[in-house]
Amino acid sequence: MSDFLKWVSTLNPWLEILVIVGVFLLVVALILFFVEIAPRSGRTYTIVRLAACVAFPALLLWFLQSYQWAIIAAGVLGLLFFFLDRRAKGGAGSLFQLFAFLTPAALLLLVGLIIPTIQTVIQSFMNSRGTTFVGFDNFAWIFSQPQNLRVIINTIVWVLIAPIVSTIAGLAYAYFIDKTRGERYYKILVFLPMAISFVGASIIWRFMYTARPADAEQIGFLNQVIVWLGGQPYNFLAVEPWNTIFLIVVLIWIQTGFAMVILSAAIKGVPTEQLEAAELDGTNGWQKFINVVVPGIRPALIVVLTTISIASLKVFDIVRTMTAGANNTSVIANEMYTQFRSFEAGRSAAFAVILFLLVMPIVIYNAIQLKKQREVR
Amino acid sequence: MSAVMPVDLPIDDESKKELARGARRADRDMFGSTKKRLTSRWATVAALVIALLWTIPTFGVLISSFRPREYIQTTGWWTIFENWGWTLDNYATALQAGNSQLTMAQAFVNSFAITIPATVIPISIALLAAYAFAWMDFRGRNILFILVFALQIVPIQMALIPLLQLFARGTIFGIPVIEAIGSAGYAQVWIAHTMFALPLAIFLLHNFVSEIPSEVIEAARVDGAGHGQIFFRLILPLTMPAIASVAIFQFLWVWNDLLVALIFADGNVAPITKLLAEMTGNRGQDWYLLTAGAFIALAVPLVVFISLQRFFVRGLLAGSTKG
């Protein structure tokens, strides 16, 4: 494969896109073709199926420039699979179809996510070069260094502030502009930041935060406002501990639009009868909001809060671009990358594992919810 | 890590219906006409203030990117009327700026070369898997599906380094499996993005694919169509809008990504986000470069986002209203 890829990489980038997408779609078409003829009976089809079973895995590994033993093993497994398939409950070819649909995704998930996750967990118990087992040393190191504790505290601050503030801002905005003239344009203004990358947003906000000496003219808008109000220019990104808050502002700026879109849909879904009943009872706007609307959209609120919480736990780009973790603003994801860059594979993995443990409860909770749902059906 | 993710958490059926109803109304309200005024004067003021606060940062950078270099560095963009002057020089300079290995113009092309395959490939693979999960009966289907779902919340940080080692050495658990790919062009980034995108894409597409009425599928089966034909002739055209909305997310995700690019796209294949982040580190006060650079990078997602807004909102609500 590397020969093919090397050849591709010499092409013009635009041509490269065409070649890769074309080759890939051809492979998908081939898979669909074999799936279509798989269940047909008759000797020719059986032979085609047999050939496909053995040739597909072997050719794939050959293409990946695997070792001979692996190619042969894949071919033998394919042969085994052919016989399994012939005796399958759904008739010959049924397993073949299922595997054709699922294998590409399953293989990629296995190689790209499941195995690496296990490897990272193991790595976190190894030394920096991954050669000797060191037990919990990496974790002990993380929890004994004051600056690392600071990293963890910062992450917790992110998770506590960002979801709540963006949800409240998004909810308020969605409610204010609900069913107004020009709602569409109001919405675009606030959810436009969602299209902007974290890197772009970081540049935009660094520009907002820029500070010039007190005697010079300010070029950062926020410091200009402070000067207009008679204050001294303030270095937003340097002064602890508030600089973390000013980084969180960037995430809030982005995620409010997300919260707004979801919650706006939820608000519109609140049954009109309930709202009318509340109006008949003579409630004012605030009471109606608290007693009818908020309970009505509770599930949507939880979804929004959880989604933004996950995003704030994993936040990396903003910290990387704005401060690179300087002045005690680092978070777990950034520290994981920093340690990796300084060749501390074990410590880097330990940070990743801590991040994993922090999202674990959310994963488990949601998996259980999903399981319940699918059992009902 | 991208700025936004579609809502994909499982919620109960009642709220799903509610959200779906709201989403339909939102569609109507957003693209149809509504007549009512704001609820109260204070609400109007509050909404205007929020809208203004949310727009100022981007607006300031946009204005600044067109101002002459010496003006940007010495005066604020709000003084544009006193220090009048517009120029495109910043964009010209920014496109040629960069590091020793590539300029921003090349990085911009790289971003396309990374993003387009990294959108088409995972979505095709995910659609195949989504079809199997929705319309093929097999033992362990639920467990497998829940596993895929759980994988999407696992931070990609868990997978980055071992995957890099696999590409560099070709070993899994120390067992040599493939020849090292090395850094041959964009291949590493494509594969990495494909792998990381799959769980979410499978989950979202499954929600759409399983929505197709089973009578339609049954009828096709009676007519003698196999899974291949059903997939190609029925599923593909019927889920096209859904595929489009998932594709927009994947496109924005990859285009805006920094973390995966930092690890897997080195040297002359780096995308624009990586170059911009690097420039922010090295030349953090050269605002004439950064403002123009930021807008070069923003232009594509903004155009995609604004022109395909309808799909975007629909996609955002996909996980919760469907399925």
C-alpha cells in the first residue's frame, strides 16, 4: 500500500482527492456487487463466493504490505468463514452479506479505537519509553505535582462553568426570540460561531483580549471598553486564576449557539394547550417560563448540558492556541499532548486515562439508556 | 475536536416526539414567515444585547483583516471612520506566509485534500454498517450497536499515540502486522479521521436508515432484490438528505480539527488550522497576518454552513428526534 500511497502523494492534491475517492467508491461498489450475488444458489455462485472469501482478506493484507504469515492466515480464515457461511442458519451467503456490510467498520473501529484504548491503558502503567512496568508511578506523579493538580482543577472548572453558562444563555436567547419576526436572522447571529474552528475562535478572542500599555492606544476591544470606563488595561490571559475563565468564555461563545438551536426546537415543542392554560390562569411571563416551559423541556436541557460537558472535558484547541497552557491555564487534554511532545509516553497516557475515567460515567449512563430503549422495541 | 457535535444522546420517546415537533415548527418559523412581535420590550433589549455581544468579536476581526497593517497594530477597528483605509494586502501576505515547509495557500489546499476524502470514506463505511444494524437480523446486534455508541464518547486522546505507533512501526502489541505506512502524504490523516468518525456517523445514520418503513424494504425483497440492490436502489436515495446533514458535520469537523492534524499531518501536508495555530504561537502579535489568516480558514466552513443551514439544523437534531 505504501507504494500506492507514495505514488498518490506525488500527484497534485486535487487529482489526489479524485483518485482516492474514486478508488474507494470502486471498492464499495465491488462489495455491494458481491453482496448482491452472494445468496444466489448454483455452482458458479458458490465458486465466486469461495474465491471472494479467500481472496478478499488475503488481498487486503497483501495490499497493506503485511507479512506472508499474516496473508496466509487471512486466507485460511477466509476459507473457514466460507464453510461457516455455507452452514449458516439463514442459508448460504447470509453470513457473507452481513460480514460484507459490517467488516469495514468493525475492523477500523477495532484497529483505530478499541485496541489503541487498551494499549493506552497499558502504556499508562509503563515508563516514559514504554519498556518497563512502573505500576501507578505515573498517576502518583500526576497527583503529587502541584502544577498537575492545577491542571485537573482547571478541567473541573471548565466542566462546571461552560455547560451551565452556555445553556442558560442559549435558553434565554431561544426564549426571547421565540416566534418573533426575524427569528431566523437572530438565530444565525448566535449560531454562526459554531461553524468557526476552535483555532479561528481563539484568534478572534485573542484579538478581543489584546492589551496595550496604558499610554498607548488600545487595539483590543475589551481593553478599550475598560479604558473608556476609566480603568487600566488588563492582561486577560496572564493574570491567574481569572485567565482560565477568559478561556472558558471562548467555549461559551461557541456552544451557546448549539444550546440555542436545540432548546429552541424543544420550546417550540411544548404543547400549546399547556401554555394557553397557564395564560388563562393569569401567570406572568416569568412564571410561565419557570413553571411550564422549563419542566417541558427538561430532557432537552439534560441532553444539552451533557453534550457541552463532554466537549468541555475534552477541550484542547482553545487552550493550545490561546496560551498553550502557560500561566497555569493548562487542562488535561493539553497536558496529555505536552507530555507526548516531551517524549513522556507513560505520563501522556496516564493523562488520557484520567480523561477517559472522567467521561466514563457519562458513557455508561447513556449506554444503559440506549439499552433500555432498544429493549422496549 | 470540533466545535459542535450533533445531539446524539438517547432520550425517552416522549421528549423525542416533542423535539421532533419543535424541529418541524422551527423549520417553519425559520424559513417561513411569522408575525408575532417579541414577548416584551425587555426581552427585545436582552436579545439584541446577546446578538450584539456574539457578533462583535467576529466583526472586529473581519474589519481588521481589511485594514492597512500599520493601522491594525496601532489603532482599534472601531476607529475605522477616523483612520479610514481599506486594503487586500493582508490577505496577499497571509497566503504567502507560513513556515519553512509550506505557505498558507498550500495549507488551504491541504485542508481540502484532507477533508474531502475524510468525509466521503467514513460516511460510506458507516452507511454500510448502519444498514446492517438496521435491516439485518443477527445475534448480538444490540450489544454491538451499544458498543459502537459507547465508543463515540471515548476521548480520541485515548487512541492517538498507539495509532501513530501503528502507522510508524506497523505493530499491534509488539506483533508486526503490516509494513509501516510512514508519512506518505495524507494517508495517515485520512485513516485516522475515518476511524474516529465512525462511531458517531454509524449512530446518526442508523437513526435515519431505520426510519425507512419496513413495508418498502419488504416489497423490494419480494421483488427479488438482495441486500446489495436494496442498499443501492432504496437506502441510498431515500437517506440522501440525512447523508448530506451528517456529511456537513463531518466536513466541518475535519476542516476545523487541530488535534488529529497535530499528530498525523506533519510537514508539508499540514492543514490550515495547524499552520494558523503555529503562527499564533510564533507571531502572536502580527495581527495583520492572523486576522486575514483566520478569515481564509473561516471562509469555507462559513460558506458551507450558511448555504446548507437547513441540513445543518436538521442534522443537529438528528440523534434526538429520530430513532
